[in-house]
Amino acid sequence: MSLHRHNPLLSQKLRPLVTSGNGAALLAAVERLSVAERRTAGYMLSTDLLVKCEGEAYWQCFLALVPASSKAYLGTFLKALVARFRAGQKTLDEAVLRDFAAVATPIDVRKTLEVLLTLRLGVETASRMVEIFTHNRLEPTAALLLKVGNPISYYLLFQLLRRADVDAAVLRHYALLLMRKADPLSFKMASALRLYFGLTDLPGTFSLHLEAYELSRLEQGFEPFLKTLQIQY
């Protein structure tokens, strides 16, 4: 089915509902559309209507539509959220996201955090987002942070492993997963884990060398972490 990107009558119908944050009415209106119209509505919502509305209206609509059918609407709202951040509308509603996290499927969690962790959030905000959606459970949280694979996700992974009560075998497992990604940032992170946790049985040659006082800087916050490992973000 071809996608029609423009429908002035449909835009005229949906825009005031989005602008006013009337999520219940927006959900009802979209649910009454034909399949083709719903596709068009999704495109207009993700590229225009949800991008240009006020932050409060966006999150009211999110709360009404996404938990009702995350399969139908989550992607639309996440695409709009990325565009909103690019346009300087960098607001998150943690209460709304907590409500959504309570009913989110594992796929919803993965999709949401994969987007949130690429928005260049402050480290405290990013950490809260991870806690909201994963409760910092080691295995699912580490897997997701590994998949995102950017500096802030690796800093959160380092903090997660620091707090976890795990043995060297588990730490080695995550270091090996990082090495298998085979990109420079992941290999540098694996090297940092090797040095910080004293892992002695990792294969390969590591060029990163840190003194004891430098290792302690990894614990002192995101900026010292980046500086010590010479990571750009």
C-alpha cells in the first residue's frame, strides 16, 4: 500500500487535538480512520504535528496513545521525539515514561531506550531513563547498553558493573562481548574493564595503559571517564 504523505483535511482534523493535548480524542479519531488514512496520519504525526506541538501536549498524547497500542504508535512518537530534540525541544516527562514503562513489553523497552540513549541526554537523566525501564537488572540492562554502544551507554555499563556483585567470569563475559563488536570504542571499553577489574585472561593485545590513579578517575563522573579513556562525545 502506497503512503500518502499529505492530507490537508486529515491534518485539519488532527492538528487541534494534538495542539490541545487531547490524547483521548486523538486516539479515538485515529482509530476511526481507514488503514490508508491511518498510515498517512502516522506520517504527519511523526514529522509535523507531534514535532511542532508544545511539550506538555506531546506527552499527554503519548500517554493516551502509546500504552493503548505500542505496536501501532510507539515508533511514531519516538520518531517525533528525535525530531523535537533536533529542533531544540528537549523535554522528557518522567512521570509519563514511568507509567508507560509499567506496561511496556521487552520490545517496547528496547526500542524506547535505544532512542533515548542517542538523544545526548545528561548523564543523570540517561541513568534515570535506564532505571525507569530496566530497574537496573544486570543482564537486560547490560545487553541493551552494549547494543546502543555509545559513550554514555558505556559509562552507564561501567557503573552498572561496578555496583553489581558479580565474579570475574561475568565481567570477562561482558568484556568479550565488547571485543566482539570490533569497533574502536567498544575495544577501548573492554580494555578499561580489563584494567579496572584486573581481568587477566582476555585474548588479544591491548594498547590502553592506565596508572592506578587514572583508574580511580573512571569512578569520578562522566567527564573524567571520557577524559581518562580519551573518548569524544
